[in-house]
Amino acid sequence: MTYNVLFLDIDGTILKPDHTYTDSTKDAILQAKNQGIEVFICTGRPLHEVETLAEELNVESLIGYNGAYAIYQNEAIIDEPIGQNLVHQFIKIANENNHEIVMYTSEKNYFTSLDSTAVQQFNKVFQLTKNDVYSSDVADQIIGATVIDVDTEEAALYELEPNLRLSVVNIEGTPQSYDIIRKNVNKGEAVKTILKRLNIPKDQAIAFGDGMNDKEMLQEVGESFAMENAHPDLFAYAKHTTTSVDDSGIYNGLKKLGLVR
């Protein structure tokens, strides 16, 4: 089988809990690229926070904000803001219920507060540095959002319309947090758009993930891998299970397909 594109989640897939990656992960990406496979980092993170990692791995194509923004060959090919009306409602819910929320633009991370212990813990785990306090003048620029340190019942308050769902953040060490996902704007929809643009059939695409924000992506490729450390509910959406992020999961998955040695 010929494969032409590889989509890789970051946290829990490329990066271990200590924010490092195995030598085998970098080697696997290099071997894939040397075979002409286009590699995309595909993350819930804001892209302005993954530039260093992308450079280290020599990856130039990026999908961020859970599919709301994507870059291919230095061109933004997906740009889907949430919309001011929903952003204002999210902030209102957070304020009324003493929740913390972070909202991402293409340049910064905007928090309801930078002082809370939960926010500081969240920022430490995700190594977010371009942070500021939210103000309404950036509402039209928001392309992603995460509610921080809320229980499941209260998180559901943000599902304001049928197009929205909450995806639990599957990263050890974070307070219980949820990405707000749009059902028509997610990693899977971004993958579909990119495959169409690059004229690559679904069966020539590969993806690896560990969180529930990866489920749509895993369904839009021919060869999908859930990491051994994945959220338990994710395995139902993956064709294969590979070893954990600590145990060369990407390398071992690509080896299963005969793409690395």
C-alpha cells in the first residue's frame, strides 16, 4: 500500500507527560518524510505554541485549535473563528459559575484569569507562554476554547447548540478540563479538507491520537492508531492500537505498516 500523508496529535501521542519525545518518534517522522509522506501535526493546541516542536521535528504542515486553523506550505488553508455570539455566551457562563476558560487566537491565549491555581497548572502542563487576560475586543478572533477545572455536569453548560460537544482533555496532570469542539469544525473535518486539497484518497492517509478530540480524525483516514495510553473511549474509533507514547507508539505503528525500520 502507498501512503502519502500522516497526521499526528501532540500531547500523549508525540509528547510524553514530561514534554519530551522519544528518539524513535523523531526517527519515525524523518523516515516517513524521506519516503515522500507529508506529515501534519494535528493538535488542539494553538499553533503559536508549537512552533519550536515543529521545527525540531522538521514538520511544516500544521493543524491547530482542534481543526479550526491549518497551515500547508506556509499558507493558511483553514481559518474558522468560533463567532462573537458564542464567545460572549461562553464567557458569561464561565463568569456566572466561577469557571476558568482559555480562548485562543492565532497569536495569543486569553484567559478569564491568570491567577488561579488551576490555570497555572494547566499552563505548566501545556507550556503555554503567550498568555493574556481576555477582553471582548478579541471576541471575533477566537478560534478555539477550553474550559478548565470543571466537572462533567457543569461542562455540559457550554453545549449551547447541537453543533457543540465537549471533549475531555486526556493529559495527566491537568485539572479536569474540556475542549469545546464544533461538530463541523474539528480535526476530522480539517483532515477531509486537506485530503481533498492534496487529492489524496482516504486509504492513503494515516493518523495517530490519544484523546477524544482525535476521534473524528481517526475516522477520516485509512489507517488509524490509538495510543495505548489513549482515553478508553477512543479505541472504538481506531483501526489499530499501538504502544504508549512512552514506548515508541508512533514508531511501532508505522513499523506495523512497513514504513519504518
